[in-house]
Amino acid sequence: MTTLGRPGRRPTFAAVPLAVLAAATVLLAGACGSASKAGPADGKPAAAGAPAAAAGSSATPGAASTAIPTEDVVSAVQADPALKAELPAAIAARGTLLLGTTKTTGQSGLPHAGIDGSGKEVGLDVDLRNAIAKKLGVTWDTQYGTFQTLIPGTQNGKYDVGWGNFGVTKAREQIVDFATYLTDGQSFLGASSVKTDKVATLTDLCGYNVATSPGSTFQQILTDGASKCSAAGKDPYKVQYFADSAPIFLGLGNGKIDIYFGPTLSLKYDAVHVPDTKFLGQISSTPVGVVVAKGSPLAKAVSDAVNALIADGSYAKIFAKWGVADTALASSQVNPTPNL
């Protein structure tokens, strides 16, 4: 569901068992030509109901937490009558907002959204939008569509609000309005065996095998920077493209892939929950927001609700619960100046 180019499916622990990753590492690491040397892995898995390890830490080798956080960070949120008064009269009267989003399945979409063992939809996005609705004094009437139909659906009135991890871009701001709720970006996740602990520029990738998704901003960045290694007198990085991220994580485990280039929020979460990986850093960031029809008063109302959640501490609790505090905003904005 992300617009930043993340492959469509992350490996759940049922899909890619830890034993498979461990065995693949033992059997194949020596035969893959990976640029590897033992490196630190200092993260620790979080217990159920507690926040995940600090954002950006790495998972302990051979161990990871598959528990989904269960802390209730929404029920204490109080409605603000002044914010409800910002809603269009018809919406305030019916008490619901029509939400357009994508259908969640399994746990592959976490930390954004997933399904827990009881069949309940959970995740950072779920907590955020439920808290926003409570602050506005309304409930969501959730309608499901495909990612490609969410923005047109807000334009034609099918949805009041579109929610799909939409990065703010110049092109999108021409046709819809944004109310931001987090920041995402372009970051690197490495196998714990990779000798580097930080990627600050593309030249830090020189000599490594890098994986990302095709047709994405990540591919464009790597393609545009391909000449940087030779200009610096270094071996080039080699890029492999995958539409599905399951083989990327298998490749990180068996040594065929050194570094995964993808969206910040998800990679920070993966660094805690996928064994033998470490977060290597971010090179750029992008504000992310809900989309509403151009000129709709809902943009300001949602943005004000997010800022009210920031002010009362609820917002920080939500991000701490999901272990991605570094992706939180200092304040929400309507139509911020795009980076893309």
C-alpha cells in the first residue's frame, strides 16, 4: 500500500521461518560473494503489549519478536467539540467520515496495518486513524478500494478521506489536499554480517549487492547515482529488483543480498522484527498524509486533530507502541512543500 515503492509483501514468520533463514545462511553464505564481515546486532525483541525496541536498532541474531503490540493507546483519547465544529455540517450531523483505504490481510503490512490472531485489524495506521476520529468526535465508515482508486475516490466524493501511506508530491498536490500524519523516507536495511553500520551517501553502497523494488523512487535514486562509485574510484554497487520483498529478506539471510533500499518506517520496524538485520540509515525523507478533495475543509480538520493528539501525548504513545518514534512529526501540516 505504500507509495514509496516498497515491494508488496513482507515475509511473515510463517512464510519465511527463522529456521529457514538460519539454515540458508549456514549453507549459502560462503558461496554468494557477499561483502560481509561479522558486525554488531544489538537490538532486542519486545514483549507483547510493550513498545518494540527503539526505532533503528537491529534484531538480535537468530531471534525476533513475532508478537503484535497490544497496548491500548486510543480509548483514552477525548473528543474535542471545537474540532468537530470544523467538520462540514453534513458530516458532523451524521457522525461518520467515509474512509477509503486498502484491505488488510495477514501481518505483512505491519507496522502500518495487519490482522492479529483474533482477526482484528491492528497497526500504526489503525491506531492513528481511530485516534483522529475520536478527537473529531466521529467514527469511520470504512470502504475498501485498491491503492490506485483511493485518490480518484476522494476527488469524486466516494470517500471523504483517502488513507494509503500517500507521500506528499508536487503532482498529487495539484489534484488533492494533504493533511500530514507522519514522515517516511528512503533508507537502508543491511544483513547483520555486512561490515558497514551506516549508509549516509550512495558511495557507501559501493561494492555491495543492493535490492529494491522496480519502478520506484528507490530505483530512480540508484540509477541516477550509478556513476558515483566509479567517480570515487570504487567498485560499483550491483542492484537487484524484486516486486515482492520475501526474496529480499531471504537474500539478506543467505548472503546473496547485502542491503535493502526501501521506506524508512517499514525498514526500522523490520530491523527489530527480522533476525540478523540492522538499520543502516536514511538519506532523505518524505511527509505522508491523508488525502481529501481539493479545497475540502477536512484537510484542516484532520490536521488540527493530529496536532491535538500531538499536544495531549496520544500521538507519541502510538508511535512508541509500534517502535517507530523517529517517523513521528513535530506538527501536522496542510499541503506542506513537497520534497518530490
